[in-house]
Amino acid sequence: MQHIKTVLNKSRQLANVNRTFWPRHCAERLQFPRYYVAPVATEPFLNGSSSNYVEEMYVSWLENPQSVHKSWDIFFRNAEKGAAPGTAYQAPPSVMSVVPTGGSLTQSPTFDRQVIEDHLSVQAIIRSYQIRGHNMANLDPLAINCADLDSETPPELIVQNYKLEEKDMDSIFRLPRTTFIGGNEQALPLKEIIRRLEETYCQSIGVEYMFINDRYKCDWIRQRFEMPGSMNFSKMDKRLILERLIRSTRFEEFLARKWSAEKRFGLEGCEVLVPALKTIIDVCSEKGVETFNLGMPHRGRLNVLANVARKPLEQLFSQFDSKLEASDEGSGDVKYHLGMAHDRHNHISNKNIHIAIVANPSHLEAVDPVVQGKTRAMQFYKGDTDGKKVMSILLHGDAAFAGQGIVYETFHLSDLPEYTTHGTIHVVVNNQIGFTTDPRHSRSSPYCTDVARVVNAPIFHVNADDPEAVMHVCNVASEWRCEFGKDVVIDLVCYRRNGHNETDEPMFTQPLMYKKIRNHKNVLKKYAEAKIEEGVMTQQEFEEEQATYDKICEESYLDAKLVTKTSNVDWLDSPWTGFFNRAEQRTYPATGIDEETLNYIGNAFGSIPDGFTVHGGLKRALKARTDLVSKRTVDWALGEAMAFGSLLKEGIHIRLSGQDVERGTFSHRHHVLNDQNADKKRTTPLNNLYPNQALYTVCNSSLSEFAVLGFELGFSMTNPQALVCWEAQFGDFANNAQCIIDQFISSGQSKWYRQSGLVMLLPHGYEGMGPEHSSARLERFLQMCNDDPDVIPTLDEKFAIDQLYDCNWQIVNCSTPANYFHVLRRQIAMSFRKPLIIMTPKSLLRLPEARSSFDEMVEGTSFQRVLPESGVAASNPESVKNLIFCSGRVYYNLIKEREIKGLTEQVAIATIEQISPFPYDMVTEEANKYPNARIIWAQEEHKNMGAWSYVQPRIHTALQRERLCSFAGRGAQASTAAGNKSLHLLELQNLLDTAFTIE
């Protein structure tokens, strides 16, 4: 039978519709496998708002009929006996007696219909406070704004709307099981019920949780806020809060005195953040969490570094000296962007913990997925499958939390199997302003935190001027995360005492707010006065605590003056212990492997597991793989699989993530096989190669580039002995993640001394598919390379590896599967890590000519930065008229056109596989081989795109400008590619004709 709640909720709309009345599970418990069907509207007291109450009464009656009012006992007994529609409810004085199944109805001469109606009203009132009480909470410390941007009282919270009168306020009502306000009491007077609800939901804490579709979780939250005395703190607890507030407040005051004209994005107005974070760490540490990864914007960062992560103050203060130079490499960053990692002892839990604050740019919220990826990686390598040892804490600003789409994207990773971090605690520093913008103009939602509702995360709004309320919320949020492994949001409703920064004038745009702020006591003064009066701390003790911390700051300030150079490595957020201490010198690595391994991996990759049914088309594709292996040949899919498989054999974890990567956008990879006859029966062949191999993680991602690329970057930061790859569905879509590319990947090492071996796979190639499926914007990546086009580094035997060490990232456009195989293995073989950007092919995935022999992959071979001409032209270089340099797919167009035109002896074609860092030595060698040839650069892309702007000055430099390079390709254009196929082919032919013009 259907659940009673469903029936009752629809009673008004279904007045003439028969519905099953008793819930199936209750009938089974009563062992009455019968159906009683009745139009519920015929029961006059039932309506949509009463369903929860009726259900509560019924469950109570099942356990003990004496626990409910006599009228309910009669009603349930009559219904049990099979009362006809409308007769189970008995209204005095007359009692209907329709008993279709035998027996007689129990009569109630004392029954009062008003009793039920009043109880239903009280139930509705309690539920209304649970749902809407937060709208009336006292959240704004300044008492000038409503956190939900609405000053109206919800009609559900007006008692008179429930037809209850003043005389009813002293009436005693039984409390339903959906509330804990009674504690050990089962019934309370109405006025006490309302008082306790007001105390719980309408004071300094506003709780949003009733949208969570899990009764147990809702009860869990209710119990921690509604139980009488749930927010009582001991004297020692209050003293600890006060001591932490002193440190937080005095730190900001010290910085303001010493560096009054410096930007520091101080925490004034939300000093309670530091005690809040420390409470979260205390509680979670007690419950077993050992590592905390924090991501945060710039406001309050210095305070968090000093008082939460315990960064040595002298190191922090030295950052204010603009004359100091770094003693190590890198350009550095402003102090309020820097991160750090630190191990320390937590005195509250008496356990050792690790705290990392991840460096971030000014692009608010961009660090969120990076922190999540780093956290997931640490959980993975620690075997922390439930997130009990490693967790993330993300801090946000109110305007950014509501306005930045990356917040939504990151939330949607929170429950995905290969992306979840098993719960993040989000702390919003809600200034109630965004730079100069009023929240009424910066968001359409009532609260800045409403985005969290999409993942059923409870949201705890709290007045930041009530430290004990803040600590209670932090306790509950920490327990929630450790209990359920789900996200939770703490909304610290506060204010910003200064402008956007200390040099900004906020009175220009918010004069009334800042007049109020100037006369508003800070939270330390207010709380100290209250606690001194309460006897938690004496005035003398309070002053001594302040003086003690001031002395610590002063001594560190003097020590900072002795610092002569800063060290970027001191601010590293993801140290790789031992990795950079290896004794071997940098050498260019050989990346070939033995043929036996190639054969084994290739055959295993093309095999179908026993008892597994694959799609007919896939069966043919797998057979084609083993056929290629038998011919000692690989295509792109095999080359990738052999690179992955050989690294897995060596104990290197591999993670491949992105949209549709399991199959591959172009249906070429098939790293996960799905059984055609059984749901959820899947296998990953590369995970079944060797008994002691590393794990291969291949996972389709959400339809997101920004968050997922940031996540994989964070994952790659954690362990240098792992190959982490992100593949775009098409390279064109990578620019959705441009912020991660620009602010983190290309410049992360320079700014934050942080290395990453992340691999970006970007399908790229002009094949007539239009402007959104052709270009990965190669030119943008090349523009951010840090090498000087006018300077040739020293050309010695270490040139190739030194180039890689000095560059900020590598950009390659491979034309053969063998080179793709080698460049993937080179990522791990190098003694350092650099991001690798690969323009991957599309049509070449199946082009018969685009295959490689085992001879190019066996031991002794390595990645070829340039593939020189190896045909007829190379045997008689003096007669070569054109030397064409190119990269990637266009090579095969050029080869074919050269055959058609009969120019195999007159035109030499070489591919530059590694575009950056630029292979000056090999380009020079190839050009010198053909002294009479005109140098041409040919590319598919338009002249203002692709590699042309990058390679032209470098070719000129390599040849000492004695020979110039000309261009063969599409003309300059705003759009990346033509949408018309015939125009595409015409442009391609013009490219080829230009390249093969003999002068």
C-alpha cells in the first residue's frame, strides 16, 4: 500500500479520487495484508498540512495505543476494522456505524474535533520554524541588513494565521517525533513551544536543512540544535574562544600599526574566522583526520597562515619588505596569495596534524577544484577510501560564492565516485558586500549560499559577532562531515571594517553601512566584556593575554629585520619530500622498452576476458589490435596503451580523466569494456596486466572543463611518481578552463615554486568540422612559453634536457604513435616535472599511414623532438628546393600532395614534434643539410593562429637570420575554421599549392 504521507499530502487535490489509505510497511507490521481504500477528503480533519502529524500519531499508536489521544485511538481502531469512507473519524454527538468487514465501531462520546485541529496547527508551526525560522534569525552584526535580502516575516511564522488564540498559549500539546525541543518532555504549553523554537531558529543561528531528502539526517541536525542545552559551553571552552579571538584580533592590529599603507586584506570584521577554523580542526582531528587542505581567497589569509597554520611570523613579516630578493628560482607572488604546508601538534586533540594552504591567484574560487583534487589524491595514496584521514576546508567570499560558476561545478564533483573527497566544510566569510557592490545587485538568490542546496548540503548561517554560536555551528558542521562524509556550509555573516583593501575608501559607495561600522565594537571587545563580567577571565588576565601575544609579534618583527633573502620554497603548498634530492644528474631519458613487454601489453589490450560479452563492433576493433601487434605495428590507441601499461608495470599510478575518456571521444580508446548482457558489468584491461602493477584510474568526468582540469591539477601536485592526464572532449573546449591554464598551469612554478607533471590531451586538427571542432588554440599555449625567441641557449650535449628544465611547460604536436608513446613515458623518466600540453589527433587515429613500428619504441629509442626527412630527398640534399617544416596532422597532407605533384626529390619535409621548448639544434641541423632550399613553415591553422608566430622568429634565430622562413597556410581570420566543407577543402589546397611552389 502507498505511504500515508503521500496520500495525505495530496488530499485536497484528490477529493474524489480513491487512494490506498494505510501504508504498506505498517500493514505488514500489523500482519493485516488487506487494502482499505477510501476518498481521503471524506475524513473532514485531513488536509495537506496535517500529513506529517497524522503519520506521527499512527507510528506512536502502533507502538502503544495509550500514547495517543483517545480520539486517535478510536480513529485508528475503526480504520483497522475496515470502516467505510468517512466513518473512521467520529465527530460527537452522532457516530456512524458502517462496518463492511464485520465488527462494530468504537464510539467516543467525549471526542473533540478541535483537539486534532489544534494539534495539527502546532505541528505545522513547529515545521514552519524548522523550514523558515532562518528567515527571522538575528544574523547581521550591524542590524541593518537581512541576510536573505527580505525583511518580511514569513506568514508561516505568524501564530495567528493558525487560528490559535491567546487562550491557547497555555494549552499543553503533545510534541511530534520530528522535534527535539522538549528534551525529555513529551508535551509542552504552546507558549513554551514557540519560545524554544524562537530560541533555536531565530537567534544568532539560522539553519537550512529541511530540503535534505533524508529523515535520519534531518533528525540528526534537529537534535543538535533543538535539544535544550545543546549550545552550552564550559568555562574552559569560553576561555579558549577568547584566547583565540585575542590572537586573531591583535595580529590584525599589529599589521595595521607596522604597515598601515600596505595592502594586506585583513580580517577585521570577521576575526571570529580564526577560532572557527581552529575549532573545525580540533573536532575533526579528534575524530581521526590527520591532514587538512585549505583553499581560501586573500581576505584574512595572512591571519590564517599565522594563527591556524602556524607559519613562523618572522617569515611572514619579512614578506612586507619589498627590497628582499628570493634566494631561489621563481618570480614569486604577493604575500596574500602564497600557500604553505606545515606539520604541527594539535594541543586540543593531542595529535599531530598536517595543514596545507594552497596558493591561489586573485581569481576568486578558482582554487576550489585544485584543493579538491589535491585532497582526493592524498586520500588515494593513503588508502583513505572514506575520507576519514584527509579532508578539505574551502573558504569563500559571499559575492564570489554566489557569482562564480566554478563553485557550482566544484559542488557537482562532490559525490562522483572518482572525484568525491567525502565531504568538504565550506566557510563563507559573508561581508554582505562584494568590493563595492550591494548584495541586492550581485545575486538573485535569497542567500549567497543557495548554490549548496543542489547537493543537499546543510547550511548554517550564523552571526559572526556571537562567537559561541559560531563555535557551536563549527562543532556541528565538523561532526556532520565526519559522520556522513558530505559537504556542509557555514555562513559567517559579518562585515568588512575597511574597504576592499586597506587603501580603499568604502564611504564612496556604502556611506550608511560604514558610518555604522565606525561606531561598532569589534567582536573581541564585546565578547571580552561579556566573559569578564561572567567570570570566565579577569580584566588583568585579559590584558596579560593581549600583552603576551603583542610581545610575540614584536619579537618576530625584529627577527624579520635580520632576514636578508626570502625563500620561495618556504611557501610551497605541496612539497615532494625526497624527490628533488636524487643524486643523478639531469640527462635526456631513453624511454624505449623491450619488445616482449610491447607484445604482452598489446595482446592483453586486445583480448576479451573470459565470460565477457562485448559489442560486435568492438570485438572487431580488439581483433584488429592483436593483428597489428603480430605485425610489430601500433596505431595511436595501441601506442597510448603501451605507454600506460609499461608505466603501470613500473609501479606508476596513472589517472586519465575527462569527458568520455573511457571510450574516447572518437571511439578509439575503449579502456573500459562494458558487458552487453549484464548491467554494470565492466572491466578495465589495463588493470589486469601484472600481479603487482600500479592502479590505473580512468574515469569519465562531469561536463565541466574548469573544475575538472583544476581537480586534475590538484591531483598531480601531490605525487611526482604518477602520470595524471586530462583530456578535452575537443581541444576547442579547453578554453572553458582558461583560468586554470593561465593562472595555475603555465605560471604555477614561477609564482609558487610548485611543479606539476599534469598532461593535457587536446584533440586538434582541421578536418572540415567547423570553428568549434578544429582548434585547441595552440597559439595561446605558445604565447605563454617563457623562452626568449632571440636567444639560443648553449648548444651542448645537455641542451635538450636543460631546455626542458628551464621551460615553464612543454608543448608537443606528435605526428606518430611512437612519439606519443615516448613523450608520455618521458614525463615520468625526467628527474623533474613540467606540465605537458599535447595536440592530439582525430583522423590520424585510424589513418593507416599514421602508424609506427616496434623498432621506434624498443630499448634505446626515445622521443624525437624533430622527425627529419627520411625519404628520397634526404639522399640528395643539394637538389632540394623547398624544406618544409610542419607539425602534426598536416604532415600527412603534405606527404600525399608531394607524391601527387612528383616532387619527392625536390621537396624535403620535416616535422617539429616538440614545438616548445624549441629544438634549435635539430632545426639548425636539418636546415644546414639542405643549403639550397627555401625554408617554409606549413600549418593548417590561420596565419594569426597556430605555431607560426612562435616558430618564425625562432627559426630565424636558429639560422642566424641568414635564411628567412616563409608561410604556407590559411590567411588571417577571426574564426578558427571555416564552417563550409568546400571552403575548408579550397583553403587546404591553397596551403598545399603554396608549400610546393618551386621558385
